Amino acid sequence: MKITYELEKDDLIKNSKYTLKHNAILKRIWIGYIVFIFVVNYWPLIYLFIPEYWQRFDLVYLLKWLIYPTVSFAFYIVVTPLLTKLINSINIRHQANKHRYGDGVLGQHTIILEEDSFVEITDVNESRHKWKSIFRLEDTKDYIFLFISPQNYLSIPKKYFASEADAENFLDEAKRLHENSRTNFSHSYLASNV
């Protein structure tokens, strides 16, 4: 099975935004950030668990240590994602503008699905990837992703398939070949030369 398509700057930008949004490592970092900001803002409330505090209870003090941290926490939770999104958007566009048509990233790509591997052909190279090396396959509304690692992937725009059914057949075949590679045993190069 074979598909030939063109990657444009707009595709690079969309793909980069998609992979950033769905990056599991970044999601864990964000959760850690939220926990850190929460602890930094609300640590004074530990005094509520000290019996002496209740002997000289001060409602104004308590409200101050509830309102200030809550406003600060809300600010960080709202502003940080907005700034991160803006910085990422600028960086993604900057990176996309570094590429030129025909440099192996932008331009024509051909993907050929073979039984033991798939081949990517561009103007500047030909790469062969064993199916066992594929990290995962993803299907979105507009693209099929072949992840070679968590950060390295090939994206195939679905608009280059003759129909939605052709895109589904391509993805099904890639999934079948990938699954076969996980269940079939093959000798490594070193083991076969012993």
C-alpha cells in the first residue's frame, strides 16, 4: 500500500500544536506545577491544625490567608496556560518558517507500507522503519500519525486519500502490520550471525 502527499507549513503548525496538546509528559508537568503553586499559596493554612491558633482565632487573618492565595492561585492557573500557548505558538511558527520546500520536511512525501517495515521517500532521503520500532499510531480528523518515538512522527494529511474509506484502509493496514510485528518473533542481526 502506498500514499504520496505534500506537507506544507500549515501542516507542520497544526501537527506541532496537536502533539503538544496531547503530550503525556507535558500533562504530568502541568499537574506538578498546579500542585506546587497550590502548596506555595496555601501553606500558611497549616496553622489551622495547631490548637494554639484556635485559642487566639482571628477571622480577618484567616480570610486574608484564604483570599490572597486564592486570587494568586487563580492568576497562575489562568495566566500560565495563556502565556505558554502564546510562547508555543510563536516558537512553532518560527520553527515552521525555518523549513523550505523540498528539504525533506516540507514538500512531497511517499509512504510505502511493506510487511516488515514502512518506507518514507522524500526529495532528500529514503528512510525505512521496522514496524516494531513504531511507538504508536494515531488517527485524527485530518491526519494519520505514525509515531516513531514520543516526539518524532510522520503525519499524513487525509485530504490526499481518494476517500475517507481509503484513509481508513491505510490506517487499518498500518495497524495490522504493526500488530503483526509485535506478535511475530524475528531473529536479531547479531543472533543470526553467531
